[in-house]
Amino acid sequence: MSVVAIDVRSTSVAQTRALAADIATLLAPGDLVVLDGGLGVGKTAFAQGAIRALGVDGPVTSPTFAIIAEHIGRVPVAHVDVYRLDRIQELHDVGLEDVLDGTRVVFVEWGERASSALPTDRLTVRIARVAGGGLDDRAVRIEARGESWASRSGRLGEIAERVES
């Protein structure tokens, strides 16, 4: 399986949200976006930017306690947070298979914790603080893997170039 990786630096929460909004132009029902990184690095900010760009007007917060939040916009969206889950079986218990039915875009925060239970065809966004950088400086690595991303990976590169310029 081919993987295309793009590295981008974000210097503000607004820039992280704008990057996500640009990437959302490539998303379609059935897409999975795995968000990974430590506490407070911007996973939810990224999800907010993308989910808003998909036409959702209501509040977008991390579904840490609800586990799954569904949003209706131009495209249906499920926002999942697996931080509190201890076992892969709990993903089945909360109905993750139901939201991965191909009818919506699915964002999974802390998704690497559940990687083995998720489809391999996905966009993975890893966000990390930049050592020695400003308070909101982030290194963002975007990895597109799988057949559905093969034709879109070039457009990801164009988005990264716009952000960097």
C-alpha cells in the first residue's frame, strides 16, 4: 500500500484550522481521518476546521465523554474520540462500525490507539509541538494511505505548499 507523507508547520490555532479546512475540500463520504498527537496539540482544532468546512454550523467540541458525535452539514460527519477507551472491544460496543459505513466523513481523535480496528485506507494527521518554537507552533504530518487517496495525494501537496508560503 502506498503512503504519501507531507510535512507542514503551523504557527497558530487559526492556521491549523485553515489547513484542515483546505484538506476538507478533498474529503468525501467514506473517508476516515485519524488524528494523533499528545494532549493539547490541536487535534480538536484540526477537526473543528475541517468539520466547519464540511458545512456544520453547530458547536464542534471533542467528544471525549460522548465518544461519538454526529454532525449534519453539506456532508454527514462523525467525530470520534477514543482517548477514554481501554480495549478495542469498546469500539465495537460504542458502534464504531456503524459510523464507518461509508455514508459520512469520520474523524477519530487518538486514532492510533485504535489503529488495528480502523480501515487502512485513511488520512492520518499527526500533530506535535515544535521544540523551541512558539506556544502554538506545531509540526503537522499528513499521511495519505490507500487506494482512495492515490488520486488525491497531489492535491494534498498543493495544499501544503500554500500553507508554507
